Amino acid sequence: MSIERIGSTERMSKIVKHNNTIYLCGQTACDEAWDIAEQTQRCLQKVEDLLSEAGSSADKLLSVTIFIRDMKDFAAMNAVWDAWIANKPKPARACVEAHMARPNILVELCVTAAQ
């Protein structure tokens, strides 16, 4: 079975496709000055764009792991998530508090989807 890697660097690939499954690298917001709601919205848009590039869509999500810097932001992040996922099939989901690579990153999404 072939493995297709899209947007590869010396460290990672933005998208990996294998066996009709799509794996996205962790998605963070481009502007760390945004609050948790804006960072979450921007991450979700990046997920949609990458899934489209890979030949899939948010309707084919299998699993999403959400890392947030501080659980005090859980409700605000969920408000954005709930609005975004409202009319889509629901993936398996986990949300954990995590130390981020940079202190201004408030949320990161790791996504697996069907092709």
C-alpha cells in the first residue's frame, strides 16, 4: 500500500494519506495574538482547507484531538467547536490540557479523516 505525503519538510508532512485515511499535522493559529475563540476558528478553517486539498472534507472526520493551553478556555473553545460541528457528522474527540510549543498558542488540533 502506498503512502502519499503532501507538504513535506525536513521535519514533517502537512498531510499524509494511507489506506484511504488522511492524517493532518497539528494545526495552530497563524496569529498568536488572537484569543481562544479566534484561534479555534482559524484552526478549524485550516483543517477544512487541508482536508479539501487531500480530497476529503469535514463530513468525513474520524477523530480529532484538541490540545488547549489552559482548561479555563474549554468553554470558549467548545462554543466555537459546537457551532462548527453542528451540521456535520460527529467524530471521536478528545480534549486535553497541554504545554504548547510557544506560550501564545492556545489551541492545537490533530485530525484523522476518511478520504
